[in-house]
Amino acid sequence: MPSINASLIISLLILETCFSSLNAHFMEKVFGRVGWLEFLLNQSQCRNIKRHI
């Protein structure tokens, strides 16, 4: 279980650092329209935007 959590966190960090419309399109093709994944991505982007303001 810890390894699964670690990979999820690492994946989210990678998405957070190199997020772009291309990556979003790729993730959508891989995962489909997964509500919780989109929610997590939106949360990361909100944190990034607030951090830079």
C-alpha cells in the first residue's frame, strides 16, 4: 500500500510540474474522463496558481 501511495504522489508531482494541454489530452486518453483524477489535477493546478500569485 505505501508503494502505491508513493507512486500516486510521484505521478501527481510529475503532472504538476509538466502539466500542459498535451499532457491533459494524453492523460484523458489513458484514463478516460475519471472524475477523481480530474479533481486531483484541478486541485494541483489551483495550488500552483496560488503559489505563483
